[in-house]
Amino acid sequence: MHPFESDFELSRNLIALLFKLSAKDKGTAVIERSYIDYVAGELGVEDYQVKEIETAYESYDMKIPENEMQRMTILYYLLFLIKVDADVSDKEVKLVKEFGFKLGFRSRLVDELTGLMKEYEGKKVPQEAMLEKIKKYQN
């Protein structure tokens, strides 16, 4: 079961966040759009709805879920979006840090995770490396 399965509004908000982030550097690259479409499919958001969100993503306010698993899932999707085009820009990192703060994550955790995305630019991020960073900040 996906963490957003029962929350359609949260799914739409996540797609809007991804569009906001993808527009931060050079606009939405084809591979970034493919990633957004993939995420939308995972969340059960239809193609026509993705197109509607794309044309109005700025009008969406960031919805912060109370559930930590949902917040972490949002952060993961944001992190992998900045990495998917193999060019982790400073503008993207800055926005992920802003979103991470709003999601309630410690700035050091988000710094370390965005640093990991830069370190593995163009390469697969080892799952263990991400888990190692996250474990340091778990209560």
C-alpha cells in the first residue's frame, strides 16, 4: 500500500511540488517529466490530472502531512527528481532544503541527503548510504 493511497489531495500536491522543483533550473527536462509521470502513476493520478496540475502548479499550497512516513516519502521523491537529470543544481538544492524545512526535517539531514544526491550525480545512490544518513537523525 502506497503511503498516499487514501489521500488524493496529497498526491496532487506532491505532483505540483515536483513541477515547482523541476521548473527551478532550466525548466522541466524530458526526463524530469517522465519521472513526474512515473510518480503520478504510482500515486494513481491520471494523465489528464497531471496536465491540469502542470498548468496550475503554482496555485497549489504545500500540504504537510502529519504522518512521518508520508513526509519522508515526499522528501524522497523531491531528492530523486533533482537527481534524475544527472545535474543537481544549486537552485534545486535550495528549494529541496526549503521544502524539507517545511516538512519538519532537520536542516542537517536535508543538507546531508542533498549532498548525497550531488555526490552520486549521474550514478545510482546506494540505498545503504541514504539509510545511514537518515538513521543518524531518527529519534
